[in-house]
Amino acid sequence: MSDRIILLVKFKNLFPKKINHALFCVAWMLGAFISEAILAQSNEAFEFKLGDNINVYSDKGYRKTKENIFEAVGNVVITHANETIYGEKATMFMETGDTKMEGNVRYVGPGFTLYGSQIDYNFITQDLTVQNARIISDNYIVLGKKISRVSQDVLIGEDAEYTTCRDCPESWSVFGKKVNITIGQYIRIRHALIKIKGVVALYVPYFVLPIKKKRETGLLFPHFGLNLNQGTRFQQPFFWAINDQQDLTFTPSVWGKRGPGAELEYRHMIGEKKWFEFDSIMAWDRMYQDGEYSDQQTGQHYFRHLSEWEHLFSFGYDVNHYVYMNDVRDLDVVRDYDQFLGNKVSGGELGGEIFVEKRFPTSLFSVQSYYKKNMLVDNPKEFDYSMVQIMPEVNASMVPIQIFNSKRSVFSMANLGVEGDLNFFKQDHLLEGRYIRNAYRFNAAPYVQWNLAQIGPVAVSNKTYFEYQQYYFPFELEQQSFGKNGILYETEANIEFQKYFGVAYQEVVNPDQIIGEAKQETSSNKKDGPNLIGSMMPFKKEFSKDKVEIPRHAYRHTQGFKLKHYYISNQRNWGNTRFSNQIKGPSGTPNSNGLFDGVDAVRGRENELNFKESRTALPTSNTLEFQWNNSVVRKSPQIYRPFEDDRYLRNNFSYAEVAYFNIGQGVDFNAMTDEFTDRLTRLAINAGMRGQSFGTSVSEYYYPRNNQHLMSVSVNKTFESTTLATALTYDSFTTPINKYITFSGSTVPSDLFTLGLGFDYDIVKKERTQESYRVGYTPHNRCWKLDFGYNVTQIQKSYSLNFYVNFNENNFTSVPGI
């Protein structure tokens, strides 16, 4: 009888309001007859519709006319606009619009899905309350005793917990009596309790977690640290999203026994390729009584800081401007806070640099200036005024201009170009001693490049430089100028052979053509074994690709032979005798300590400078070098993207060098010896290969005159669960000889643990100069990670303990760092 009422409710809107009573009775009897016929034939579910926006689907339905209540039982699905609720039983109050859904209920709406034991929903106001609720999104879960929707995008949870662990929420969570959830934006929790394995680990008065990619103002996760000597460290960052272009992070801190401090970071994106950033780490160090091991405080504090400023302004592709500056209150702060400042300081200098560049169609101009502070001084508050600053350096270069170009085999092409710079070297205070340290230098190097001849496969070319340097010494009483020039000729004969192997393309084949173990494994999986519960669904061909793309690679081996001759003529210098003796020793060898930079060195003997980079160069006074160069390049097809305009034809292949082997040997014709072996310059050998899981490189420079070596070898190998890398360095020019080995490796013995090891070993001293050990633990759910490290240097031993929590989208954030 109830089913007949439902059908009447479904079709009652088809009749006019003023209907004949007899006709109504006939319709009622006809409906009853049809209903009985349908129910007799099948037990299919039916549809019940209220108006235009509400549809009810269930196994059975009942209408209580007196109470004006409708009940649906069994696999109930109710849709309302773009929202849907599911359950086992639904009770709808027709007058108020209230609906109570019970059983294993689910709400699906725009932006989120709710699960629970009971749903209270109002179709008029769209109020929603879920008991024993659970929100599951792509990257987080919220569990709550009750979750209610108070507006379209805001949910309020009572006794709720937030976590990113989808399969085991008890690993870590943030609990709050009241949790405010703004869908697609953030979660706010007041009086938050951070739990690890169900145990409360930390209380935070106010906690904000982003559940969107857009930045949000609020407290970030605090940082903790423990050092057995320096005490406990605590930092509480506050992030202020000022607008889409600016943000600020302020971090009040306690640096253990050292006292209070703070960190400050301000970033501003002004426009495309236009931004600036300010960073500062500050400390109000407690003052202690004199004595290395004294813990008695004086009650006074000393303010210390390291601050940075960096900005980049680019105007189109023609004008670029860059500035970087850093400074400290005292130089020892870098050592005392090396855990935070070590990556902010490189080398032994602090200070600033400014760079401005302007590009023209045929030329380039730039201005740069450096003002540095020497950190290698005895007094940490002292400024080394004797340090030479570059204020400024002006550079100019010109795109080579083609003088002529023809199809002749002799003198077929010639280009003209020029490069130059103007440098101002000066000390902050005039403190010159043995050497001149204040000078203005103009350097120019115009050149002409010729294609001299094409003799069959042999190409002969020449590049001639005219090098000129002019100096002015403003504080010299006599001979205030110095100059030198010379002409450098580089002539080479080159022949090159290439051989190709294979063709690079995307091969399209049928799956049936793929043979091997993969196919055998696939075919074996299709069989229903005796231990299989039920039977596998038939495979539908339309759900699979009927074609498979397999990339095919091509390789090119290039082999080149080259004879290259260097020759300097008309080299001379004039002017200040003191500076002439400063840049070269009594025997004419370059004096590394007397140079401003490599441009000052006597041409032809740069290889005798006391720098590793210079030793690998050839003398250019009168030297012939033979080179044999080999290279293997892999050509791979790219994925075809037809909807990217004008890109496929230009970017349809990628290239990678997979192996190389080069040898170079020179003969110095100006060497003052009759022995041929003494005329030989360094022998250069460079080789290497790169693969998906293996790589190696070798660099060897041998000097037969004094039997010296500069060598480096590196090897890395990746196995299924282990990665190993090692390198050997040998430098016989140093005293004592520099011989050391570096090694690093990591392995994953199981899905839970990662082991790491690294060390530097001095072969001469037979000791390890640096060691590092690491053990990492990551549970299967990837909700958090634990990392323990032990590091040993020649200065100290340190322990580190980091706990990482996966807050959102597999972005692990370090919670404590020890």
C-alpha cells in the first residue's frame, strides 16, 4: 500500500487541481493495478522526485501522510542540486525540509567528501551535520565527533583531529576541541594538541595548517633543538602573507644558553624578474665571566647579527641589475652560529656586490663593483683596510662583425671583434707595503678570426689577438703609469670524422609484438588460480591502448684531430719599474702575490702561476699542441605535443653526451733545453662516461719536466637499493702532497630504514678529516620521517636528530633539529 502512495506522490502533479472525483478514483485504481503488476514482476529500486532539484533512490520507500514524513530504506541515495548523500535509511520531514540519514552515511559535495554514522541535512537551508565524521581529501584527513557546515565553505569540527596519514591516522595528528575548516584554504585549531602515536607531544595555543597552495598568514610549526653544550633551542615562526607580492616571516627564538634572538625574512615580488629579499639572524648573547669554562653570567647581553640583502631587477631582455650584500656585527658570529649561517657565507669574505648590464643588438656593456670584508683577521671586530676593493669594473664586448664571406677554399671568411674592461683597484685606507695595491687598469683585446683554408676535410683557421694593458698609479710619486702589450696568434688545423649508429624515433607496435619476461608475467597473471576468491572480471579491450610507443635511440661518435699553435710576438712593457718587478720574479716567472688578477701576468707564462687552474693551461709563447678528441652523443626522440605551437619541429629530439675521451700534448719551442722530453708541456687526459646507473670521470695532468701530477678520479654507481660514490684527488705540487679520498654511500635495507655514510680520508696523514653517519626511518604510511646523524670534523663532533612531518602533499617539514 505504501508503494502505491509513493507512485501517487510521484505522478500527482500530472493532474489538474480541479479534478472530477470519479476520474480521481479511476486513476487511483489504475495506479494500484500497475503498481501491483510491477512489484509482482521484479523487485527493482524506484525513483522518488520532490520538485525539480531533489531525487530519492532507494530499495523501498514509505509515506506517512499523517506526520507528513517520508522514509526511504535500503541503498538510499538523495541528490539535491550538486550535493549527494548516501546511507541505509533516510527520514525526510516534508514541511521543514529536515532529513536524517543513518547507517554507513556519506556526503559528497563540491570540494570535499564526508563520511560518518549519521547525517542531518536540511534541503531548504542546506545545513549539514555529520556525527562521528571523517573528511577525506586528496592530501589530508579530519576526524571528528561531529562536523557541521556553517556556511558554504566553512566547517566546524568538535573534538576533531587533523592528519595527512591516510592509512593510519594514529601516526601523528593535531587535536583540537574546536576545529575551523575553510575548504580549499586552511584549517585553524585553537588549543591544539600535537599527538604522535596517540600520545600528546606538544601544546600550541593557536595552530594554522594550509590545505591550499596559496600562502596564508599564521603560526608555522615551531623548531626545537638540543645541544649538550649549548642547551635547548626553541623557535616559533610567524608567517604574514601581506599580499600576493609580499610576505614576512618573523621567528622569535631562544638560542639555549646564549639567550634570546630572532630571525626575520621579508620578500617582495615587484613584477616579472623584479624582486628583493631581506634576511637577518639576530641574537642577544648573554655575557659570561672571563674564563673558558665559566658559566657565571654578568647579567649583560651583547647584540649580534648576520643580515643579507639581495635584489634583481630585469627590464625586458636588455637591462639587468643585481645587488647582494651581507654583514655581521662581529666575525665570530659565523663560527658560533654555523648551523644557521654556514650556508650564508662562502669563502673568507663578507660584503657586497653590484652588477648592472645593458645589452644592445651588437654589443654588451656592464658595470660591477665589489666591497668586501676579510674574515681572516685576528680581531673579530677589525676591518682589514689593506684589502683591495674593485670599485668599479666596467666591461664592454662586441658581437663579431663579419668582414667578408666567400665560397673560396682560401681565406673564405674573416670576423672582427673586441673585448675590454676598465678596473679601479683601491684600498679603503692607503696601506701599501711591498706591492702597489691602488691602480686604474684599462685592458683591451681586439681580435680577428680567419678561415684560412679548407684542404679537403682539413680546416685551417687563425685567431689573432692584440692585447693591451695600461695602468695608472695615483699614489706613486714617480712613474705613475705602466703598460704592456703583445700579439697572440692561435692557429689550428682540424679534421673531424663522424659516424652514426641507428635512427632516433618513436616506434609504435602492437602489444602482441612485445615478447620476453614481461609478456610471460602478464599472461600468467590472467589465469584464475585455485586460491583466488571469485573470478576475475573479463578484460575489456577498449580500456587499454592498442598501440605501444617505444623510444629508439641513435648514437653519434665524433672523432677529431687537431694541431694548434700558440705564438706571442712583439711583447713589451714600459713604465713603472716597481710594478714591473712586482708582477714577475727575477727569472721572469710570474709572481702570484703581486698580481691584481690573471690579466697582470706576463703573457706566455701564465701556466707558472701558483693556481691550480693556471697550471693546467699551456704556455702560449711558442707552443704546438696535438689534440685527439672523442665524443659519443645519444639522440633520443621527444614526446610529440601537437598542441604546442612551433615547438615540436624544433624540440623533437634531446641530446646527451654519454662518453668522451680527450688527449692533449704540447711542445714548448721556447724551452731553454736541448732535451725533447724537457720541451714537453703537460699531458692532459680527460675521459668519462655516463649512464642511467653508472658514471665515471678521469682527469690527469702530467708534467714530464718535474714529474708532477694533477689527477682526479670519480666513480658513482646506483644499484637497486644502494648508491655509492667515491673520488680520488692527487696534487703533487703542494707541500705536503695532497692525496685524499672522498666516499659517500646510502642504502635502503628495507622499506623502513635508510643508512648513509660519508668520509674524507687524507692518505698522507692516514686519517679521516671528516666523517658523517646517518640513519633514517620512514614508516610505510610516509606520514613522518626520523633522521639521526653523527658528524665528526677536525674541529668538533656533533649529533643531529630531525623529525619530519608530512603536513601536506608529501612536503616533509622538519619539526625538531638537534
